[in-house]
Amino acid sequence: MSGRQNVEASPDIVIGILTVHTRDVYALIDPGSTLSYVAPYVAMEFRIEPEHLPELFSVSTPVGESIVAARVYRGCVVIVHSWDTVDDLIELGMVDFDITMGMDWLYSCFAKLDCRTRTVRFEFPNEPVVEWNGDNTMPKVVNEFPEVFPEELPEILPDREIDFGITVFPD
């Protein structure tokens, strides 16, 4: 089982789709993480200039890697069922999830995580309770669509000879 599958099978996290600014992202809700993180390929779409962290720090990811964090995107809007929340997302070179939402966000949102039902309840003061259910399924990938991506390509380019040369200079 891969590191990602181990994380997805973990009973103390929730996985699903959230919206950050206007982009749907594959999110890991992890109460074991103190801070919240975003993958660089997602962050570049935010149209927010990142700040350099005053000190670099190393982060151990849920899949067992250690990655250095250097930049933060302040004031990112994370939408849960049309409810806007805000969090600072630290850029982290991760590929398994688009974002990881940690205790900083859960705390600021008055959130309670039900590990059995994989539900996060947002209990903002003087507001109705908002529930978000994770789906804990991985997004579809290319190999799950064989009718779109056939085993063999119907028209492979013919073999042809390519001439090239390498010029070697002394010293």
C-alpha cells in the first residue's frame, strides 16, 4: 500500500474536495497538522503574492517525506458549502494533496471532526451549523478511463532515421 493510500485509510483524517478562492482542490483535513499547506501548482493560481517566511522550517508530510517550507500565502479564502473561511496557507512541495488543512484552520472555524462518519462540523458562534462530509476517495486518473485512453495508440509515427552530430572541442 502506498503512502497516500495509508493516509487515506487513516481513521483520524478526512479527505474531500474544498474550494480555495475559485478553484476546487483535493483536500486533506488533518487535525494532526498544526498548520495548513498548499501545493505550489495550486498556489500559483491564487493571484496572491506569497510572503517569505522569516525562518525556513522542515515539515514531515503524512506520506513520510520531509519538506522545507519557505513561503506563505496570507488570507486565502477556503469555501465550505458557500461559507467563506480564511486561512494562511504555507507552500509545500507536496503532490499527494492540493491542500492540507490543519488545526490552525479547524480552530479558527470552531470545527469538530467526527472520525467515524468523516464529517467536519463548523459551529461558528451565533450561526447555523455547517457540516462538510469528506468522501475519502481518490480523484479519477487516466488509467481509470480506458475508453478514452486506449492501450495502444492507433497511429504511431513511422520509424525514421535522424541525423545529428556532436562537435567535440579539445580541452
